[in-house]
Amino acid sequence: AQSVAQPEDQVNVAEGNPLTVKCTYSVSGNPYLFWYVQYPNRGLQFLLKYITGDNLVKGSYGFEAEFNKSQTSFHLKKPSALVSDSALYFCAVRERAAGNKLTFGGGTRVLVKP
Amino acid sequence: GAVVSQHPSWVICKSGTSVKIECRSLDFQATTMFWYRQFPKQSLMLMATSNEGSKATYEQGVEKDKFLINHASLTLSTLTVTSAHPEDSSFYICSARDSRDSSNQPQHFGDGTRLSIL
């Protein structure tokens, strides 16, 4: 069975500082990995994905993530955080052999302080 | 980009009533749609996978007779919470995959429906 762990419930960072949101995954085969962001009372917005190829993936709003197969991690990063980045972030995995089903991590709340 | 419209965005109703939530793909066709439930400050839990023209596939622990799913067209899936009770209060989110997309493409999410049962 596939699973995702986001070890931090909340991450606090000052505006302009680097932001990292951690994610580790567990699948029996090769994964498709995704990051989504959720603002209050809204659905999820897609940020980026890793399918294959370069381990460093660039996405929307200046976010990027690095796929690390040996550590089974897919941490989300942004070099310089904005107050508007404050939101709930979800990592998700879909095993290629598992059909369409996405499994989400528990979410990490990011608070960027001015 | 692909847009998923979910309606209503907020509903408050009395215990015992049934509530229907609609999920529409506006600019693409979706053979498969997904229904999630999200409790406050928690992650999304997949309730069921909605398949156009066939029965939905429910996750373990989700009552089929309680949460009725209909996917009668390639652009519309509905979730009906039957005889709703306060414990059914939650944030319900749908998502859809473009039928033309390969399996490595992301799902597109609606903005969710906040259901409050009094």
C-alpha cells in the first residue's frame, strides 16, 4: 500500500527566507508525486509533480521540489517565501500500478510572517 | 486550464434531510471523478471513485447507502448525503481527471462544499 508522511504539522518562516516543507513516501513500485496547496475554504491547487526525469522539479509560484529516491523524499522548497504563501500544503503519491488513486499526506500548515 | 466547479459551496440544513452536491468539469470530459472528505485541520480522505456510466467504487468504511454517487455524464458527478446527521458535517471536495490525460497527470479539484448539519 502507498503512503505519504508530512512530519511537520506547521512550518513558520519569516518573509524572504527560504521555505521547506518535508514529505516522505512509501510505495512498492515507482511513484508519481504531487504537491498541492489549499487556501481556507477552497479546494486544492496543483503546484508541481514528479513523474520521471530530472530530480529537481519546478512548479507554480516559484516553488520547486527535489525527488530523492534513496531517501524516498519529495521536499517542497521556495527560495524566498511570501506572506501570501501562507496556506496548507499537501504532498500526494500515486503508484503507477495503483490506478488513479491518490494518497495524501496529513498536510503542513505554512505561516509566513512579515 | 482545467476547471472543476463544485456546487453549492456552503450548505446548512436540518438533521434528517438529504443534500446533493454537484461536481462539474467545465472544459473537459472526466470519465473518472473522485469524492473526498476533509475534517478540520486534517488531510483529505478518499470516499469513493465515481465512474461515468457505472457504479462508484467506495473506500472501505464508507457507507454506500449513506453517500450516493451518480456519474451520469462525462461532465457531472453528484454526491448525495442521505438523511444527514451532525456527524456528517464536513468539507467535501471533488476532483476530476481529464479523460484525455495519461495517468501521470494531476487531478483537478473543485473548491469544496462545506456541509453543516444542525
